[in-house]
Amino acid sequence: MFVTYLKCSKCGRVYRLDEKPVTCRNHDLGRLDIYYDYDAISRSVSREELSKRPFYMWRYKEFLPVPSEEYIVSLGEGGTPLLKAGRLGERLGLKNLYLKDETRNPTGSFKDRAMSVAISMAKYFGFKRAVIASSGNAAAALAAYGAKAGIEVYAFVPDFAGFGKIAQLLYYGAKVFKVRWTEAEDPTVKMMRVLSEKYGFYPSPSFGVFNPYQIEGPKTISMEIVEQLGWRVPDQVFVPTGAASLLTGVFNGFRDWNMVGWISGYPKIVAVQPEGNHPFVRAWAERADPNKIRPWEKPPETIATGLEDTFPWDGDAGLRALYKTNGYGVVVSDSEIVEAMKLLASLEGIFAEPSGAAGLAGLIKALENKMVEKDETVVALVTGHGLKDPEVVKKTAGDAPLINPVEEEFFEVASRHYNIAF
């Protein structure tokens, strides 16, 4: 509706939307960044007009690249709650802690925002087949929206992807292939590129190098946060980070609303990565040139499989976002992620997968390192549902004790297993 042009982040070649570009024709790994006519958007919609619309992602349609509403493919994504975390905040000593609960999306993760936009653009472009490289969540989302649109989805996932995610894919009708991962290079990306580049499938991973449109969906998270805070900008936002696509999208949401004059300023954006795979945070720590980020040198080793990108495909834009907002990076261990999962569930009733809880783990680490003031308004993104990774949950939560229907046995086992004194 309001896209002015697309421009390759590497070579600078400019494209019009009606050319229907997906990747740069000149540069192998150049992301096509999307530029909007903010003056036209300002004339077309106001904050007051927004308040009259249904509270879901497409309420922000002027800020998204789909050229007409007839192409929108939606399952009601977005409009997720921003929860004031009272008990958790008290435990951590934070007065204004909020959790953006993306587990409420149709397939259980924030990826629905990305894939709603991606499939809507595929419909506009006329594609009949889409292909994705994914740890599971993005593929599940693409499969769901592909099913809604009648677009066939082929999904390459790593051999360690959780069955909770694979089950979703199979039920949505996707053609799923688990790929062995034995070297540093992501083999799922390799296979995706074969189908997209040689056979003309629509590439739709959740990183912008191969699909610039999906990265626009997650920016609506930022827009919702600002609205839900009464048009205030939080002080810090903690973002679980793999390819840095979500982080880039979150920054873009704040950028867009600064451009139309609805807010002034940015929060510190904080990237959180696991110890076993943190090329993006390493690049931030080294103050690296955004165009010269080193990939991780070995296969990822973390329970947060959604953050296993050994190369941050959108790391250039992500690093610029950290530099622009005076943000920073945090590295967390698997045990810290598990502890965050347990705190979310036991204190706030939110069941998150490891990747989804990484943002909170990063916040706790930042608190320990004196990077967060107690009276700041802080938002942690909870990006995926705990049922996405039941194997990890079973390993870390244990199992329930088995008893006979006998009163005395109940009291004895309760006392021993749960340390309860009656």
C-alpha cells in the first residue's frame, strides 16, 4: 500500500514492489530492505483511527508491504497480551516488568506474524509452492498459513528439531524433511536454496536475506507494546536472538513510529543468545563491522533450538539496531534458560519453550551485571509455547509420581516427593 521501493543491503540495487522481487538479482546474500512513504502513511492513518480497529496484527496494515487487503492471509495473529509480571517482578526486584506473551499466537509462536506477511506476499506474487529452512516454529507457522492460502509447503528442519514442532508441520500438510547437521554450515538452508534457486519455490525462512517481507511482521510486536503502555516507550526490551531477524523487526517497529512522529526515541534493545551458539552477541562484544560478522565455528549446542542459527543472517541490521539504541548483548547458559522457564510458569502462569524463555534468562543475567535499573520499564519477549519442545520439558521437569488410590500412600508420597508437610 505504501511501499516506495526495496533496496539491496549489499549492492544498493533498487526494486519496485510491482517487480515482485524476493531476493537481489545482483548480490547473493543481499537483503532487500523495504522503504515506506511515511508522509503518505501519516496522511492516511492516525493514532485515533488505529484505536477503532480490531486489536491484531493487520491493524497496522499501512506499515506492512502487502499491496491490497485482498491478498492478506490471516489466522488472527498478533494482539497478544502485555502482562504486568507482579510476582516475577517482586522476585527480581523490578517495579515495572512486562512480558509480551507471543505464545498466544495461532501456532504458538511469534513466527505467525512473519509468515502471515510472507504468505500474503506469496499469494500476491502468484506462488504455488513455498520452501523453508527452520528449527521448527517458522516452518509450523508457514505450513499453517500455506494451508489457509492453498500454497504447498516444503520444510527442511534439523535432525534435532522437537517432535512437537514436527507434529504441527505434518498435520498442516507440509512435506517435512529432517536434515542431518554435522558441520557448522546450516544444512537446512543449503537444501532450501536448492529448491528456491533451481526449481523456483518461494523461499520463506524467518530471515530477511531470502525473504524480506516476513521480517516486517514482527515489527508489529513493538507497535503493540507502545500502544499497550499507553503510548510510552519502554526503557529496555529483551529479545531472544538467533538470526537477528526478530530483533531487527522489533527495532523497525519503533523506527516506523518515530518516522511518523507517534513516539520519540527508542528503548535499549537487548539481544540474548545461548552459550552454545552466540555469533551475534560475540560480534556486538567485538564492536564488529555489521557487514563482517563471523559465523559460529561448529554445530550449535543448546536446548534453545530455535536460536541455533550459526550465522546471524540479519546480523548487519541487528547490530546497527543495537548501536542505534545503545543496546547490548547477553549470553546465557542452558541451566539459566531452564530456570527462566520455571519462573515464568510457576510465578506468572506462562509455559514457554527454551527459546521462548531466553529473553527472561537474559534479563536476569543483565540484572546481576547491573545493566538494569530497578525502576525502569522493562519488557521481555516470550516467543514460543512450552508444548513446542516436550522432550526438553520432560528432561527438565521430571515426571509425576505414580500412586495407588490410597489415602495413606498419597500423604507419604506427597511428603517425600514434594517435600510437603501436612
